[in-house]
Amino acid sequence: MSDIDPRAIVSPSARLGCGVKIGAGAVVGDDVELGDGCILDPHAVVQGPSKLGRKNHVFSFAIVGGDPQDLTYTGQRVCLEVGDENEFREFCTVHRGTNKGGGYTRVGSHNLIMAYAHIGHDCQIGNHVILTNGAQLAGHSVVEDYAGISAFCLFHQFVRIGCHSYIGAGTIITQDVPPFSLIVGARENRCYGINKVGLERHGFSPERIKTIEQAYRYLLRSKLNTSQAVEKMRGTLSHSDDVLTLIRFIESTTERGLTK
């Protein structure tokens, strides 16, 4: 059984799982699916087509599944897919995809999307991501697992944020951010090394961290260019899955370039 406040507005086409709670003034739009245990606080909004998995919590005045902010959107059927156990805090916005971007915005599981943060159309968000207050992801951005994004960061369209990276507050990101890195935009953006504290918190052993640090010494502090640094990593550190993840990311970097 679901617990729906009589002052909520729920579309007849919405599909609700077991134990869903919907507060006063909340809106559940057409073609919305809420999995078991989802919670919509008073005045939360979920628009469709959207599918949310289990135990997602949408806080007051958040809008999840809104129309894409794109001039090419004229009412086409485009969607949002969300995994399990995410928190969408007050006034955050998550928009559906566009046809030119594949039609889907996707958010994984166990993510924390804080107040006033924005996930634009066609973004692809992994798992265990933290998007802090006021961070703004432009359309088509990709954020990999365990990335930490601080307050008021701004992201250009199509950038990729690598796994386990951390981006300091107020940073403007116009290029791809490599996995495991620590990026701060105090003046011009540059990579200061690895996100050691975050890696430790996520259970990386001292040996794994030491190997990643060695890879970053080749990338940032040697006299090698990026291609030469990759070859050095491949020749001396290819036993490490983490280093191979870094190499694959660098080799698939978009034309926007790599933050170093």
C-alpha cells in the first residue's frame, strides 16, 4: 500500500510501487513510475516519462524529470531513468533527454544531489556520486562512479568526469577530468595530484594509492608529454587495473582535452 496525501496530484497513468509516500502538494506527472519505497516530500515534482527505482527520496521543491532546456525540444517523447536509493534535495533539477542526445538522461544509484544542483538533458550519472549545492551540469555531461563535485562548480557540455575524482568548489570545468584526480580552479584549472583522501575513504589500499601516485608523477611531474607518460605507465605499471583505467580514459579523451 502507498501513503498518498489527498492534497497531492498524481496522474492516473502513474505507476506506484509498494510503500510509496507522497506528501501534500507533491506532483506525479503522466507516465511516471516510482519504485517500492520512494518518498516525495510536500511540493516535490516528478514529471514523465520517468522511471525511478527503489527507495529514492525527492525532497520539497525539487523537480525530477523536467522538460529539457534545449531549443530543439518540441515535445518529443524523451525520458529519465533513475536507479535506487538516490536523494534529490530541495530545489535541485534533473531534466529528461533529447532526441539528438539519445533520448535519455540517466542517474545511477546511491547518489546525493544537493540543493539547487542541476543535471542537464542527456547527462549520464554513475553511482555514489555527490553533486554539492549549486553545482551545474550542462547537457550531455558524463559523471563516473564515486566522483565528488563541490559547490557551485560549472560544467561545459559534453565533458566527462572520471571515477573517484574530486573537484573543488567554484571550479569551471571545460575539459575532461581524469579518474582519481583532484582538480581545483583557484586561478586556472590544473590537476594537483590524486584524490588520496577520497580513495582511502573508499577502501583503496596503500599499495593501490602508491601505484596511482606513481602514474600521476609520470603524467604531471615528469618532462614527458601525455603520450609519452601513457607509454611509461603501460611499460611499468600495467599490472594495475587502476592505471589501466587511467590509460583508457586518457586515450579516449574528447577534443576538449585533458585537465593537467
